[in-house]
Amino acid sequence: MVTVIKKGTPIHEQLKKLNEVVSKETIGITASKYSGVLVNKIDPIKYQSETRDDWK
């Protein structure tokens, strides 16, 4: 993200723009919401080795 602050802008406006950028929350997922929800029916190491073998 780019914030444009032009030369000669008063300090209180500069601080206002910077605070707006800093105070924005990042939108993402909460991993704890899905903790323990998925059931592993296959061995993770076996699955990983199979998927990597496909690239050969």
C-alpha cells in the first residue's frame, strides 16, 4: 500500500494519514476456528511424498 504525502502538507495531516494506515486491521482467517475440525484419514508423510512424486 502506498500513502502519498506531498511536500508542504501540515504535520497534523501527515500524522492523520499515517495513523489511518497503521490502524487498519488486516483481514485474514483465524486458524484456531478450524483447529481440530479436519480429520486426517491418510498419513501426512505418505501424502506429501506422493504429491512430490507427481512433479517428477
